Amino acid sequence: LIAGGQGVVGASLVRALLDAGHEVLTLDPRDDLSLVHDIADQFERRQGSVLDVGQNAELLRDERIDTIAHGAVFDAQGADPFASLSVNAYGVLSMLEAARRAEVPRLVFMSSKAALGQFIGEYGSPTYAPLPPEHPRGPMVGLEVYSMAKRFAEESGELYADRFGLEFVALRFATIVGPGKQVRHGPTSVHSRMIENAIAGAGTDVAHGGEGFDDMVYVKDVAQAIVCACTCESPPRRAYNIGSGRLVSLTEFAEAVRRHVADVEITIGPGVDYIPVPSSSCLMDISAARAELGYEPAYDVDSAVIDYVATVRGLGLASEVNSAQSGWKG
Amino acid sequence: LIAGGQGVVGASLVRALLDAGHEVLTLDPRDDLSLVHDIADQFERRQGSVLDVGQNAELLRDERIDTIAHGAVFDAQGADPFASLSVNAYGVLSMLEAARRAEVPRLVFMSSKAALGQFIGEYGSPTYAPLPPEHPRGPMVGLEVYSMAKRFAEESGELYADRFGLEFVALRFATIVGPGKQVRHGPTSVHSRMIENAIAGAGTDVAHGGEGFDDMVYVKDVAQAIVCACTCESPPRRAYNIGSGRLVSLTEFAEAVRRHVADVEITIGPGVDYIPVPSSSCLMDISAARAELGYEPAYDVDSAVIDYVATVRGLGLASEVNSAQSGWKG
């Protein structure tokens, strides 16, 4: 079962799981097929909320679910803190409880580097020391609500693992790039904006961030990591870093867009933070995920951009020019 | 409005607020009058859950509530993590949201030293350096569920203060001693067990903890601190330590019980932890609460024991002999 199965990551995960021969059921409050319409007859869908513990326990039992991939997210920017924390924090606890009641053995949680907080000192610019998987959790200033939710959700999963023997694995993703993100995640999707504007023949102006680097991971690598965590035998850790393991600058990314999409003008202002979340860029040490989950990122910047464009065109996704700046208020 | 107004702290707070001339409404899912039957006609009661945001927003608006004292707790031991976190974490977020919708200007949250985690190094035995009010939050091993809830609740309150200008004050209580605790809080209420067994003419055997010290605060001082935090002008901090500011050993406490209640046998085993939560004892620096809230603890060990016994007798509370040890499993 994929909770949030029709979102950016969920949709990519549906494909990866189907490709690997698994049966898939998605749980999503909306029935938005824009990212999965070509494979809509290959998996089951249920409309519902992660907050409905009783109904979800019944669903998990009736459908004999053996693994939950939990990626349901609402209002990541936290504009409405109550709604955001309800889904993104309490919703994970609720799904853990449904899993316990239905005796589902494993829940893989789509966490984020936001669970870890600011990347300062050696982990920040300009040194970007690789972030070990044991990095402690802490608040992320500028993304407090999302960060709180991810920390509470991880703690809940660890609690259920300790108490009830549930296999809980949190995957802490670096900056994810993937089709559909601009529509769903808003102005922080700087990479999507560059690509989708270029598809529409327009340039992009990014006010800040030309001097920074970040670990940027393509959504198909993210999906692969989740498949690994869902299917590998007894992962020894409860949290893994999932990134590309490489630093990429926005300038490098822009060059790839100009090379593979359209020779439009892309300007990037100074500074290191390209979204208004201070010190949120980092480099992930993904060695534990490699060794213990069998994860191996397959996309570099060029192949990610090429695949992104092919996916957008293949799905017939409209690319509208977006001139918003990368502030939350956009 | 006191959420959890019929519990150990809530009941004492009702009295303190009435004494100070305030109007009081309690919100509690049960209508258990055992701690307030003598004053039941002096305040309003509403049965309800802290989780019902819509109904509580309406209640707050209809009753023109100006201050919420939030002390609703369910299953502090976390035997049922979902139920426990629902009330103790998500329930606080829910009440903050109800307060926002009803434009209630202040919420005082009854937090705990459990929000802070273990007291080790200089803050632990044997040095017990006074814990500053700025001590960072961290997990408390052995009380994970309660600790998680208090941390999430404090973070939620700070978020609502940042976002919406709500005045949020968390009071982090030391070990609270007060009538009614044995029935409600179970075997960890070591102090209550000693007193109530003695009232019934029986001794008490405490297996561990004779070598430790703790900051122990009487429930009437706790109530006074909450009244201060509810009524003082714009408290400058969002979190205060509330204790007696003094270290007391179990042996000292047992002597006071023998002196003021009954000359029964009280034996206390070795070690520093008298409940199975490692390094949970500390000494609180209460200077900020003194200076900024006007809090001044009035009870020492002797006067606390004397008042406890008088309260139990005045309310006609049954004192049953309890021979349980202080492990969560009793």
C-alpha cells in the first residue's frame, strides 16, 4: 500500500513497484490521475485519509497488505499548521496504529532531510561534509512545521518498532527533482521551474542561490530506494539518507536544462540558499543505503533532466511558465 | 478554561483560581468529582475531548474564555501509544487550533521535565546542578511516549506563538506530589504511596532510590504557578521550570510521613532512580519563574505532607494500601 500514491514520489513508486512485479494499492484522498493515467488499470486505488485508523486497519487486513510505503503529505509549507501537522505528523502515527492493528510487518516512511534540521558548520556551505546516517534530528528554521512533522513521525515509527516489533524504515530524502512537483509543491520547486519553463520556451530568474551546492536526487532514484527499503530483508537501521551522494550547483543544473531542453535564459542570483530555508542544502552520505538496502542512484543531472522532459511529454503534462520567486509567498 | 480540570493538578488549580476570584470552566471527558465535590457548585463543567477542535472553538467563543490552562493527560505511561499521543500530543495542537479560531489570547500548557530528557552529567546525580530554563528538549528514555508528547506539544505552542501571536507558556513541572495521584498515575506515585499507605496504617517498601535526590513540588505550589502564568502580564518566556528549587531525598520524605502521618515502617532500597526512568531526577532553577511570573513555592516537605493528609481526609478520599513496586508494570 502506498499512502499518498498519486503524488510526485508516490506515482513514481507505483511504476517502480509494478515494474518489479508487485501488486500495488494506493490510498489518496483525491483521485488525481495526472501522473499515472497511462497505468491506471494496473493498480488498485482507494480514496481515503491516513487519519482514519479504523477504516485503514480494515483495508490493510482485507487487502492482505504486507508493506506500507507512507508518503502522504499535505501542505508541506505549513501555511495551515493544524491541517499540515494533522496529516504529516499525526497521520503517520495513525497509519502506524492501523498497521499494528492489522499486523502489517513493515512501514517505510518517506522522511526528509527536514527531520535533521539546519546544515551548519562542517555540514554546510562551503565544506558540505557528507552527512552521516546517524546525524541527530533537529528543527529546520524556515520549514518548522514540516520539520516538526517529520521528526514526530520518525519518533512514532521508532516507538512502534520498539514496542510492537514493526519494521520501520525512514528514508531521509535530499532535494527531490521530479515531474509534477511544480504544481504540487509550489515555488520551492526551483529545479522544476527551470525545466518546465524551458519546455514552454521561457527562461527563469532565480533570485538567490548561485553560490550554493546541494544534493539533488531524481524521483526515479527515490522510487528505487523505496522499493529497496520495502523489499530487502530486515534493514538493520531505522533511518537512511537517500540522495545522489553528489553536490550539484543550480548553475550546473541550469546548463543541463539549456543543453537538453531549450536554450533559454536562466539567471541565478548570489548567495547559497535558493529557497528561503537557511542552511537547508547538504551532501548526503548514502553509503549505508548502498550497503544495506542495495540502493544505487542511476541518474546524474543530464539523464535526470532528459528523463524529466520525456516524462512530462509522455504524460502530456502542461508546462505553464512560472515566474514566481522561490519564497514561500511566491 | 481548564482542560483536564478534574485531574490531580486541574482540581488544585480550580481551587486556586476560585480563591483568586476567577470564573472557571473545566473540560474533561469524565465527570469525576472525587477531588472537587465540595466546590462542585462554584465552577462550570463541560464533558468533552480536547480532540474536538470545532466543538471546543465554539465553546471557547460562546463562553468568552480569555485563558486556557491545558493539563489534559491520558495514559501518561504510554501503555497504549496511539491513545496516549492522541491526547497528550495531538490534543494540545488541537486545543491550540481551537484557541486560534476562537481568538483566545493565552494558553498555559502543563508541561513536564519529561520534555527535557535525561538529566545526566552535571545535571544528574550526584551533582544535580540547577537546571536552567533554557535547557534544550530531548527524549526521556523509559518515558518515551510522554516525553515525545510534551516535546511535540511545546513545539506546537511555540509555532502558534510565532505564527499567530498566541501567548504560549509551557510550565515544566518537577516531580509533583498531590492527593489523587496514586489512583490516577499508578505505581510511579511513590510519594503518594508512602503517605496513603501510612494513612491506612501500613508501611511501604520502595525497592530503589534511597541514594537519590529529586526536586519535588507540592500540587498547591504547582497550581499557584499556573495561576501566575495565566494572570501575569505578558510572560517574556515560553517555558519555565516549576519546582520547589530544593533537593529532597526519599528518606527525608519518608521521615516526614512517619512524623506527621503514622509511625509505620518505610524501607527504601539502594540506587538513585526511584522510578524505572533512568536519570529523571533533577534540581530546577526556578529563578526565572520567580522573577517573571511571581511564583514562590510555599510548601516544604513537612507542610506538603501535612496538607496532603488534611486534603485526603477533608475530601473523604479512600486510602487503600498499595504494595505495588514503582515499576510501570506495578
